[in-house]
Amino acid sequence: MSDLQIISVALGNRSYDIEVGAENLEHIGSFLTTFQPISTAVILTDENVIQHGYAHRVAESIAETGIDVHLLSIAAGEQSKTIETATTLWETLLEEGIDRKSVLISVGGGVVGDLGGFIAATYARGIRFFQVPTTLLAQVDSSVGGKVGIDLPKAKNMVGAFLQPLGVLIDTKTLQTLPENQYRSGLGEVVKYGVSLDAKLFQFLEANIEKINIRHVEILKQIIADCCRIKAQIVAEDEFETAGRRVLLNYGHTFAHAFEIQSHFTLLHGLAVSIGSICAARLAVRAGLVNEIFLKRQIRLHQALGLPTEMPDGVDRKQTIELMRHDKKTEFGKLRFILPTDIGSCRLVDDVDLRLLECEL
Ligand code: GLY
């Protein structure tokens, strides 16, 4: 096993560690035993992750510690993040005698993480939860910070809760089997951190394009640890996204959610974020917040990393604006956007002139 990086999310008695390594999946057993007593470990995974053996490796490592393990698998994809799947899972947990001393461990991508966390937050009024993210998107974003939930047909992640995990274990080796489009989707979120929150990360990405494109393990470990550090800091400052900086993690997301819904969730989240953040950057140029040089530099990085920059086919202008009105960031009926002000910085803007937006779409 190569060196591990440990990042702490400082949240008082709900603080936890994120372990970032390579070939460290088998570490899960000893990581979990620090949270004994545990009556049962319920592993939630999906049919793709099962195929690569990751969920079984996690199960074996936990079983070696003497903890009883149950393995549940759902269909892969955003279509599973529904109340119907949640109901099936609640009923299964009940049938299998899962009690409040159990821990639910999500092994997989964002869907398994968000849905697993939602089940853990609600079953028996709450059981403990652990994240083992196996996609780049989940490793850099969705597994950290405690946002869990399911989708409504017209609004992604609209029903949910905040439930911080006991810990997050990231094995970057799992990225070697990730399909190309899923990998690029994760890079959409990585670039988001650089453009909107951390100029050093942005420069690091620009300087390491070839290595990123061939999934160089050590470079990825560094990038993932950096993204987790940025997110951990923001979550510690503003856990519930109230008056603080957490909303800034949503650069490109107001547009992205509207695109995802119109594609019936066939457009992967990080790819939607990639396009959405270019739309936000163009809007920022029109609003006079950044110049064309900024925009070109961002587009260059997206293109070098194989990320989309143009509006997806089938997107309707009016419907996009309508869907954006339902975004969770909307307050008092006002559309709110995270717009860049420079490389590595951004701000929340809630007085965007709708005419600028219409030019944009
Ligand atoms: N993905 C944004 C957040 O966790 O706040």
C-alpha cells in the first residue's frame, strides 16, 4: 500500500477522517472497528461495482473483524435514486433485522452514496453511515460533507438530509476500472474546484494534463486529496449551507441540474457541471465579472481534459430557465448563480439580469 493521506473534517463531535490511498480498500475492517459496537455492517452497492469485486473485498475485510455483513445491490444509475428504491431498501433492512447498532456502508458512486446516506438517515430514525466512494466524482465531492438524498422527477436531490458519515475511505486504484465517461464526469467536478475555489489546483491541473488523462495514480491521489481538503474546510465552516461558503461549491450547478433533468439523467452530472460552469463563466463575462482571457483559459483546460463545453442537444431555453427556478439555491423566487470573479475565486450573485441569461442560452 502506498502512503496514505488523512484529511479531517472538523465538525465537533461529528468530525471524521477521509483516508486517501491506493490499494487500501482492505483497510476498511480496521477503520470500522474503531466504531464498535457494531451489530451488522450493511454494504450497499450497485451491479457495476459488484462486477469489479470492490464490494466483496470490503465485505471480506469487515467479516474478518467478526462483524456480521449483509450485501445489498441496486441497479446502477441515477434512475435508482428514487423513493421506490428507498422503500424497497427500507423493507429489506427490516426483513434482515437491521437495528440501530448497525452501520450502512455505501460502496460505489454518487448514487449509491446519496441513496445509502438517505436510507441511513431515515431507517429506524437514523443509523450510522460510512462511505467508500469508487468513482472520481464521489471521491472528490459527493462522499464528503454529509449531503444525502433522492431525486424528484423534476428536481435532483430535492428530498434528503444532512448526515455526516463516520468516515470516508478512498482507494484511488478503483478508478482504473471506471468507464471513460464516468472518469471525465469526475474531472468536471475537479476542474470546478480549481476554477472557482483554488488557483493553485487550477495551475496544477494545467501542468499535469497528460498524467491526468492516463489516470496516473500518484497525480490522482494528490488531486483527490486536494479537492477533499478544499471541501472539508468549507463544510467545517458552513455545514448546513446556511449563510456561509458552502453554496460556492455549486459553481456551474444551477445550469447543470437543468441540463440533467432535460436529458432524463442520461447526461452524467460532472459533464453537466462542465457545460454549466462554462455557461456560468460566459454569464460572468457578460456581467463584467471576468474577462474573455479568463473564459478562454477555462475552456482550454476543459478541452484538454476531454470535457464538454457546449450546450447539450435537446436542451430547450425556456425550459432551462423554468427548471432553474426550481433549483434549491432559489430564494424568494430569485435565480441565484455562483459566478467566477477570477481563477480560484467566485461569489454568489442573486441579481442576474434575466436578459443576460437569455443571451447565454
Ligand atoms: N456538492 C456540493 C456540496 O456538497 O455542498
